[in-house]
Amino acid sequence: MRPDQSGPKAAEPPQTAPDCHEDVCLTCSDQAIPVRIQRLLGDGLALADTGAGTEEISVALVDAGAGDLVLVHAKEAISRVQEVPGDERR
């Protein structure tokens, strides 16, 4: 086999559909959704309250902890939101 050729590809595991909750889907949404971090799990993961349930998200890209509000896209926290006093949106 030449160096620029690869061998047979291994079978990929079947893809599963995301677990969507009504109007909020952190996996397939095309916008960032504000969620509140409930607790850190370690390894850059956290549990977050989406307003429609609890989902596991990655917080590897942001400096955030329990109680923080973050914007999430594709289950990845992309920004911590600076909260405004008196704003009770989440």
C-alpha cells in the first residue's frame, strides 16, 4: 500500500438522535441558549438547567462555576453572561 492510501475504514458507531426538550435543544439549535450551571462534574463538564430540564454540557472553553449563567451552543458553553441586577430572565 502506498503512503498516501489508507486501509479499510473501521465501522463507525450508529449516531443517536439528540435528547431535545420542547423548544430548547442544546445539540441542534442554531443559536446560543442561556442556561444556569447547577454543578461542575469534572473533566470540563457540568450539569445545567435549561429551563426545560437538566442537560450535561461542556464548560471547557469558559471560566464558569455553579450558579453562573452561560451561553451554550451545541452543548458547549461559549461565553459566561454578565448578569444585570434585577433581570430575572433566568
